[in-house]
Amino acid sequence: MANSAQPIALPNPFAAGCAWIDGKYVPIGEASVPILDTGFVRSDLTYDVASVWEGRFFRLDDHLERFFTGCERLRLIPPLTKAEIRSIMVETVSRSGLREAYVEVIVTRGVPGPGQRDPRLYQPRLYVYAIPYVWIVKPELQARGTDVFVTQNTHRIPSSSVDPTVKNFHWGDFIRGMFEAYDRDAWVPILPDQNGMVTEGPGFNVFAMVDDVLYTPVRGVLEGITRRTAIEIAKDLGIKVAVGEVPVEDLYRSTEIFLTSTAGGVMPVATLDGKPVGNGNPGPVTTKIRDRYWELHSDPNYSHEVDYT
Ligand code: PDG
């Protein structure tokens, strides 16, 4: 072959995603977990997910604060400082080149030594990865609103067993709820607690407009960063917000319902248990909050630029 001095543009090995494990950055497809990690075999971990939109991290420090509070509640000591973890999260995105990313950080209790059973003795392990942005409800479906089912045979796991304010992988109730929803031709479930109060769904919080007040459950839920943003936006817009107990019956008389998550933003609901919510289209309050939510992604008070160089 002829000798050529032409530089060849190699494809970025991190383009599909970049992970940080054991001090090294690896392509997402090569990232793996030791099989004895108690995060995997015991769900003994906490995690958080932040997002990058148009090359900017959204409320990263709020995510990190929640993450560290979660670690403390589980008596998990992260192996690195908040500042170190923050820069690794940024670096995974920067290496991937992804302008729209889903960025997850996990701390597990670790890998027990041979015969060890005392979780106090394990070395906590850190995992970080960035992959392309994830939509719980795809934008095309958000435009018309999604279809939701309130589960009848699945309750949210009680808070006295698993603290929902600490982000966790105990998704048995959610996955069961998802199958219940699919069986009813719905896309996502909303899970009630054992007293018939609305909690949340697989990866999102729930809001409902009832008698011109915007309700969202106070207890039994993750205190979502998107939830917090939606509450701030609603208050700013002069909408009355009530963070309290929300009986499932109230969902059935609501004029608008939307779901909130880092993975998808503010997601309008078109039908509940097969019946239209309001007139069956995304409502005016939902639309205003959703538009403002995306606008804030370029606001320096809420977001900061990723350095991709
Ligand atoms: N409730 C639960 C149980 C969640 O897992 C999430 C977010 C939320 C509420 C909303 O919180 P926030 O607004 O801070 O995102 N979980 C999704 C995981 C998503 C998935 O399904 O992959 C997220 O962090 O994006």
C-alpha cells in the first residue's frame, strides 16, 4: 500500500457512551460490574441521574447533593469527594461528545471478601457513565400525551421498607406495574400506596390539576429535581401548588396530569385508565410548565456548559 501522510479520523470509541470504572474511562460496551458486587446481587446501592441538553448540564449540583444525602441515609461512604465525582461525570460526557446525555452515578456497598457477610466491612465502589439522553415518553408521544394506568394489583413498596427519597434499584413493584399497564394498553403505570394515595411511577413523579390547583404527592416519592423545577416554574407562573396527600380518586377528576423526570422532562398525560384527561390533549398548564422547563436548560442559573475540548 502507498505510504500516505494523510491523518485518518478515527471514530470516537466513546461515541455510544463512556463509563468510569476503577479509575479508568472505558467505552460503554466494555463497562462491566464484578459479579459479587452487592449493588448487583443485593441492590445495596444508591444512584442519581443528571442530564445534559444542548451541551449543558442541568442542575448538576442539586443532583449531587441529593446523591450524597442518599449515601448518608444508607450509611454508604462514597470512595471519592463530591468535587471529584462531579468532574468524572463531566469528563464522561466530554469524552463521549454527547450533546444530549443521560449521566448516571452509582455507589454500591462493594464486593465482600471470601466468607464476609458484614456490609460494614466492604469497600464502597463508584460507577459513572454517560449515554445518549433517555426518554421515558418519546417526544412524538409527548406531543399528543401518553397513556397511563393506575395499578390495581401493585402498590408502591412501603416507605418503611425502602426509603423512596433515596434513589434505588428496588424496581420490583415498578416492573410489575409496567406489565399491568401494558396489559391495559397503557404506556406507563402510576402506583398507589396501600392507603389509596398516589405515589409515583417507574422513573417519574406525578402532577395533577384538580379544581385549578396543581397537586403532587408529598410522601412516598423521590423528591425529583424535575419535580422541584416544575414546582418552581408553576409558582413563578402564579399557579397554585399543593404538595400534599393526593388520593387516587383526585386523579380521576383532574383536568390535566403530567409526569416529571430527568429522563423526558415534563410529560403530558392524554388518557388515564383508557379515558381522556381533560379534553385528551396536553393542557395549558402542562404546556406552559413544559415549555419553561426546556427554556431553563440554557439559563446559567440552572445549567452550565460542558467543555468538550
Ligand atoms: N421517581 C423515581 C422512582 C425515579 O426513579 C425518578 C427519576 C423520579 C421520580 C424523578 O426524579 P428526577 O426528576 O430527579 O429525575 N429516575 C430516572 C431514572 C430513569 C429511568 O427510567 O431510566 C432518572 O433519574 O432519569
